[in-house]
Amino acid sequence: MKILVFGGKGYMGQEFLRLFPNAVAPPVDIADCNAVAVALDAEKPDVVINAAGKTGRPNIDWCEDHKEETVRANITGPLVLLDECAKRGIYWVHLGSGCVYQGDNGGKGFSEEDAPNFRGSFYSRTKAACDEILREFPAGPDGTGGVLILRLRMPFDGSLHERNLISKLTKYSRVLGTENSLTYLPDFFAAAKVLIERRKTGMYHVVNPGVISPYRIMELYRELVDPRHTFERLTLGELSQVAKAGRSNCVLTNEKLLSEGIKMRPVETAVKEALSAVAGLKS
């Protein structure tokens, strides 16, 4: 299958290009409908992957002061892809976010059918709005087209990339002690490949089973990578002292993914594997 990746220069886009080395990645603004149409007609892909989007640098606080750019990337662009791919019967994949929830849903975790309940950041509001629209468009009556929405949370891996959650956490002197669902990227891309090959549509929570706090990750970092690393625990009540926008802290269920026979390793096991890789790179 011929794959086209939008956002190929980003953290996730680069990983998709490693997953699908024969994919093409035109440098196109996905909010530009003419440019998108030209790229689709020139390449005639079987699958389009949207890895473009704004999460902000160094973090989502950026989106609070750059709302038009955030809307263009996180809402306008995906809607352009929806239209242009539908016209051509092209199946496509969109990267959603699990950071649209708050809490653990009474201990059950939030499923794909649960409506977003977190509105504390502009970033999260744009992702929730887009996800809720895209989920209404399954494959066409002839089986062509349709969109697969992959929701992930605070992605991490064993690299030194600045967008890796582990890299981000090492820069903070105070680290949140609240448990969350996370996504280990090697497991995410293995799951994504299976779902894409099966031409699945609709929404999937692609998170590792179990929960872990950023504080616990840094405890393991100190144990496995750098025993000299220092940090303090940050509570939810203190979060507003260090962040402009609110932060989603939530637990997602991946039962729908399991129903496809796709298993991801427990989150603490995945964190330890990633930290061992980071330690190797730093040695």
C-alpha cells in the first residue's frame, strides 16, 4: 500500500516514516485545501496519515497565546483532510489525544464512547472538538475511505528526543504525583500498523495498561539513569503555580484495542524498558 504522511518532520511523523519507510511526506500545510488536493492527486496514496498538529513548545501553554495557529492545525487541517480524502475515497488516519478527559471515570477508565469532560486548556478543547466530528465519518457504503482515530497520551520512548515525555520531565524541578494513562511509542506503532493494515475505522485508545505518575517515572529515572537527579513532588492543587493552562490527568481503558487481539505491555514495564534505553544513550 502507498502511504502519504502529513507532518512528516515532527516527532510522530518521523516515527511513522520509520514504520513505513516507503511512505512519502510532502511538506504541505494541511489547512490549505488546494495544496492538500495537489498532493493527493500527485501521489494517489492508499492511506493518508495525519501526524500534523500543534501541541505547543515547550508545552501546551503555547496554545493559549496562539489560538488561531492551534485551530488551523488541530481543527481546520483535519477537516480539510476529511473532505479531500472523502472525495477520493481515501482511507486516512488521524492522531487524536486522550488529554480530553479528567479523572478515572469512577475507577472504570474512560472508553472511546465517553464524551470528553476536560476543558481546562485550549489545546484539549481543539482536540476534543475535532475528535467528536471525525468519529461521525466511518467508511463509505462501498467500503472505501473512512478515518481511523488513534488517541494516545503523553507519549514516551527510549530516545533523547525533546518531545519524549521522559526528556520533558527531566527538565522540571517539581513533578506531578498524579497517576495517568500513558502511551509507549514502540507499542503504539505496532498497534497502529495492525489497525491500518486491517483498515479499521473509528476511535481507539492506544494506551498501555495500568497507570503511573510522572513522579514515579522520575523515581525510576533516578534509579536507572541518573542517581544525582533531583526533583520534588507537585500536587494537583499546586499545578496552577507552574502551568498557565490546566492539565488533563486521566485514566483510559484500552479494552477496544484488546478486542482486536492487540496487547500492549504494562505501563511500568514499558517505562523501565525506555529508561534502560535512555541510560544506554547517556552512558
